[in-house]
Amino acid sequence: MNNPHKFNYKWTLKDANFTKDKGKVFSCFACGGGSTMGYKLAGFDVIGCNEIDPRMMEVYQHNHNPKFAYLEPIQEFKHREDLPNELYNLDILDGSPPCSTFSMMGSREKAWGKMKHFREGQAKQVLDTLFFDFIDLAKKLQPKIVIAENVKGLLLGGAKKYVTKIYEEFDKAGYYCTHFLLDAQNMGVPQRRERVLFVCLRKDLAELVPMRKNLFEQEPYINLDFNEPMIPFGEIADYSGRKIESPILRMVWDNRKEGDLDFGDVNTRVRGKDTSFGKKFIYNEKVCPTLLGKEDCLISFEQPRYLGRSEICCISSFPQDYDFLKQKPHYVCGMSVPPIMMAQISSRIYEQWLIPINEANK
């Protein structure tokens, strides 16, 4: 039977064919390398990365051996005067600026504009300004295309003012900008993971790609509609994860009912307590909910178990042989862009934008 998906979510690094013939990419806020592997699967050559967390950088370098690696805050990296020429001739500058202050799971407005200790590298930063540091870097390097990923919460409530500011700053940097709300489950990833994607094209290249009219002017157009068949958790479940050991949590699990979304539903019904809504049930016939950076955020409805290593790699589309070193797979994968999600996106960008740009510049 033919595989209905463009990319296989269950794959290995040792068997992957990275052609490196689609263009050069540099990744910022690279974490464990999720977006990097997506670009590689799509045929791009990821020549380097910037990351603040030494633990994540160790994992990244161990698995990817980048030509250029900068372990430092982007606020310092963007001011470097010793960057190699290759970074000024990029096809794509990629970045996933840390977004916890915009997440619906966080404190949101209460944390905006405040200095806080950031888990990655234990540095103290204002997290909601990191996106603009990234745009400063784009203005300096002037890649053909900039791709930035962030959480859905950026489009909600007061956070929408940041989207307006992002557009303004990309315009000043010399880029047309557009954004999309995408869900990984529609792209061949066995996980419901909604993310906002900003896709930006350098203005001098706009006449070479498809254009469309908006209310006031023309702008570059790209089709990022994905409708691949969804992959239910039952297709990948192997029940290899750690069993629930806490007597209280096991009691909650034992009292679950069909239709309960999380432990909070059970606690409310059985114990009269409004707690544990962050512990989501995974149903075999449904796509897995969003993986966060905690082991206990997802629990099988069929067996009292957390996710096992192979299950985590599958729902995140990480390779089965990825070496997480001393880090927990759920943490690295929960913090990363699913590789197949970025492979799908970057394939479209290559087909619709980079091919006509490259043809025109021959």
C-alpha cells in the first residue's frame, strides 16, 4: 500500500538521505534540532546554529555536527562582526524565538516586558523582545527568506499588538511578511500542534515569485494549505512508557470515563477538585494532543502509562535513533519544532519561491 504522506514520521538518521541541494539555512534558537532536521529532510543544507542553552547545544552538535555553532544569547550574536561570508548568503534564516510569555499555558500579560530567569541556559532575559533581536539579525544578514515559528497565543488577546510590531520591524528590515496558523496534524505529524508561522521574503525578490492583491497593495503569495491524512495515536502506541506510580494519580486514572479530556475532568467529577487539567488523556482513535516539555503531560487512556521513548519520537516526528544524550526525550521534543512540520513548510517554500528566484538569477 502506498504511503499517503510526503514524509515518514517513523524514520532514522542512519537511513536518511539528506541531499543538501535546495539551499543554505542557518537556525537560531535551534534547541535540539527539530527544525534543522525538517530542512534536512526537505533537501536543505543547514550550515549552522545559534543557541543559548549549553545542554541543547551539546545535543545539537552531537547529532548534527554543524559547520558553524554559536553558543550565546542572540543579543550578543546579532552584534558579531566576525561572521563568515556564508551567513550573508543564506537562502533561509530560521528561528523559533522562545515564546512562553505568549503561551496559553503561561502567565501571559503578567510576564510581558519583565526580566525573568530563562530555563535555557539560566540566562536572565525579557522573553517577549527576543523576536525583535531575531529580526535585527535578519536585517544584518539579509537572507532571501526568513522563517519564524511561534505559539498560537501570539494571535490572541493583547498579544496581537506584537504581531503588528513584528510586521513593522520586518518591513523596516526590508522584508514582506505574512503569517499562517498551521497545525502539525494536517502535515503528516501524529500530534495536534498549532503554531504561528511567519514567512518573510526580501523585497527585492518579490517580483520573481507569485503575487496576490490585498486591500492596499500586492504582496508575495505562498500556498501553505496541508491536508494529509491524520494519524491516530493507536497507529504508534507501544505502551512502553513508565507506569503511573502515584496512588492518587492511579486512582484518578482508574475513574476515567470515555470522553474525559484530562485528569482535571476526572478530579472534578470524582473528588470535587479543580486540578490536574494539564495531564491530558491520549485516545488511540484520536491524534495525540500537543506534547509539552514534561513527562506527565500526556497519559494513555488505554493503559496507566506515560509515553515511551519511541512513542515520543513518533508523535514529534523525531528520528528513532536520535541521541538525546543525558536529556529527556519529552523535554527536547516538547521544546522543538516537529521535523516533518518544517520539512513540509520548507518544501513548499522551495517549490514556490526559491525555484523561480534561482531560475531568474542563473
